[in-house]
Amino acid sequence: MWRKLTAVDTLRIAATGDGWRPTENRPLYGVLIGANIAAALFFGGFVYVSKNWAAIRPANDSTYLCLRSMYRVIDFIGLHAQNSVTTSAVRREFPTRSVQVGAELFVILTWLGLAAAMALVLWLSSHTQLCRAIWRRSAIVVLFFAAPLCYLCASWLTWDWAYEPVVKTGSFLTGSIPFAVFLTEVVCLVLFLLFLRRTRPQTWLRVLGIFLHFIFWMFVLWSETRLLLFPIYARGLILLVLPASALIYVLRGEELAPPAHARKALFGWALAIVLFAVASAVWSPARNVELSHPQDLDSVIVEVSRGPCYGACPAYTVTLHGNGQVQYASESGYSRVQTRKSGTADRQIIVKILQLLDQANFMTLEGRAFFWGFDSPSIGVRTSVDGRTKQVVCDSSFVGASNGRQARFIETAREIDTILASTTWIKCEGECQSPASSP
């Protein structure tokens, strides 16, 4: 049952010229706008991250941050996710079904968090008449063009990135077909507002316009967000939000105000705050823990290992203990003979290595989110300090962004490898004349 307009409401409408009831009494209105904007932002970010993933030289750590947050969800709900890179084998592991389930949940949670944030912004901005007027007049434009604008921004930012198998020519303004379609739609909208603004189109004509508009942009967004390793079906559900929200608004825009109920409204805003808080926790930066000030230096263990490849790549493990003991062991099958060495290192070297790990924010890294190849060597670091154990393994050839976390980790591991190569070896079995580690 809809609430009847009272005399006060009638006077308010007559005074303000506002045929809409106050926005705070229109929760479905905020839900439609918030869900649409959230879907637009989601697909814009998805396009940006997927192109960064496919780039020959990734520009930044956006892909790593998404995968790190995805593995947070996987670990929290207890799904089993194996590491794609390990120094014990050359063959890489494809994502398991558990990883795909976690990815679906992560995508849905991210979109719900964005939708909750947009709904809260709409609610906070609905307390002033100016903001209500702006949202009322721009709602249909937002519902139609938020997703295209977000996609075009992401496409413009990634236009010059080199990635396979797409080869682009020309500039974004002259070579992007979606941008040309967007300009055509804007021109048609302007012409409509100039010449036909007094004529209300029939319902079937409005539905046809929605259908023609979104069938093109849904195809563009769907094709631009395909992943090579496994599909993400949740993006299809989020994609349907775009035409559904516009269609509901156009057909029933004047009937989106159910009766305001204090408890229901309170429950709705509490749910929005909880969803936003959960999504923020998933995307929050990892907290670093310093390793360079251990309570018991003798209990410290730092292990650096290199994995094999399909070729002549060294495979070995060097272990440094807090008391100065160092052990080196090469992998059989990747050296002419199996080599084992033991020696000593100065305690200052141990502190220096821990400082290098702190500079790389080692305790915040998620090795499963790094880039990797199928036949290239790997490198890993494992630490045990004051009972806290951490291991990070990644591909040593595909380093991601040049200034990103994976590149810094690989450089730190190489520095530690070089420091341990200068160890004074006391006992050796095997290739004792060769250095402890290869360049």
C-alpha cells in the first residue's frame, strides 16, 4: 500500500515544484542509482585491471592488489588455494575450483560494497533541496551513461599499453569505435532535448531505446572483461543491473516510493554500512610487521631458494640461521652433481638481510597474486622470526610492473642471494669449487 499524500505534502510540492517525494522517502530510487553507478565503476575498474594483466609490461600493481584481495576472501572462508608458483617444480598450477568460487564471491562483495557506498552518498546528499534537484534531473543520464563513461575512461588510460593479441593503431579519439558510438548517442540526446523535450515518447519507444543502447555496451563490457584462466560468471549478473535499473526507472520512476518505515529504513542503512565495512576490510592495505628487531636473534631463519626451468637454470636452497650457520644444497638433476655446503656468516649480515626484507615490506606480500609464466625459473624466500613464519615464492622472469611489489621482492631476494654467496664455507660435498649461487 502506498502512502497517500497529505496536505503538507501537497503544499510542499506546490511550493518547490517538485513532483517527487523527498529522496529520503525513496529508498528504491537510491538503490537503483547506487547499484547502477557501482556496476559502472566495477566494470571500469575490471577493464583497467584485466588490460594491466594482459599487458606485456604491466603499468602498476592494480592486478596484484585485486588478486591479493581475492585470496583474502578465499582464506577467510577456508577454501583451499594452492600456490601457482613453487620452487620445487617447473610446471605451474592453474587456478582450482576453489579459487574460482572465491573469485566469484570477491566480485560480488566488491560490487555490493560499491553499491552500499553509493547508496550512503545518495542518502547523505538527499538532505538538501539542491542535491535532490540535481539527482532528479540527472538520474536518467547517470543510469544510461555511467557505464559507458567509466569504460571509456579505462580504455583511454590503457590505450597505449602493448598487450597481446590486440594491436591498436592511431589515437583513442580516432581509433576507438565505442567512443564514436558514445559521441553519436550524446548528439542524439542533445537533439532530442532541443526539439522533442515537450513531447513525451511512448513507452515502447523508450524501451526500444534502452534495448538498443545497452545491447551494444553490454557486448563491449562483456568482451573486454574476459579472463584467460577461468571465467567469472558473477560479472554477467552485475552486467544485467545496468539495463534493469534504467528500465525500472523509466517505466516506474513515479512509483518507486514505498511507505517509509523507521525500522526498515534503519535496517537498510545498517546493512549498507556493514557491506561497505566488509568490502573495505577486503581491500584494506596489509599491515607490515618489522623483522629487523627480533626478540631472539638466534631463532631467526632465512631461506632463499631458486627453482628449475626448462633449460639450464640453477636450482638450490640456501638457509641462514640466526646463530650464523649457513647451509647450501643444490637440487639433484639440475646440477652435474648434488652439492651440499655448510659455513658461517657474521651476525651483522643477518640483521642486514632482515632490514632488506623490511624495506620490501616482505610480511605484507602475497605470492599467489604475483605474475608467473609456464616454463621460467622461480625464486622464493622463507623467514621465521619470533615464531612468525612467512614464505613468498614467485616467478623470477615475469616481474610485473617495473616498480611494483613483485619486482622489488625479486631484487631483494637477489641481494640476499649475493650476500649469502660470500659465505665462508667450512665443509663441502660435491662441486666445491663453484660459487654458492649463480648470478
